[in-house]
Amino acid sequence: MEQLENHWQASHHTDTHTRTPDGLSAVDRVSIIAYRKKKKESQRRFWARFGVTQSRGSRFESGAEIPAPVSILLGLYFTKTISDNDLGRAERILHDSGARELVSLAQ
């Protein structure tokens, strides 16, 4: 988590941006929107890769607090630590009953 916080802090000067309770600054939300629009992706498509509905993603883009798990995924995604393929594989595992059974056995 510290690494993620360092990423956001290193990416943006905290003295010129308002910080939110989730640790992201307003400019981070602007950066997310700019990235999504640059890629010509709808809110539905962009946020779905993180397990977020379009309406919730819209609230995040409007300033609602982003929960830590989603914030972590965003940080990993924007630092290219995880890819669309990684997120797709994770989603398939979550929706595959056989894979879920294997995961529960491993625990």
C-alpha cells in the first residue's frame, strides 16, 4: 500500500492539489478521465475491468471516494504492473465455478 501511496504522491505535487480521504488528489481523478477519454472508452468499459459498474465509476469520476481495492488496482494498472489480460483472467476465474473451487481448496 505504501508503494501505491508513493506512486500517487510522486505523480502529483500534494501542495497544489486537494487530497481526498482515499489518498488520491483531484488531479488523479482528472487523469483517470483524461486517460479513459484518450483511449476512447466508455465509462462502462473502462470501469468494468476493475469490477466497477458504470454508475459507480461515474461517481468516482465526480469525486466520490474510491475504495482501497479499486484504488490499488488502478495504481497497478497505471504503473503497468497489471494489464487488461491480467484483469480479464482474474475476472474469468471469479466467474468459473471450477476455478473458484480450486482457489478455495488452496486456502
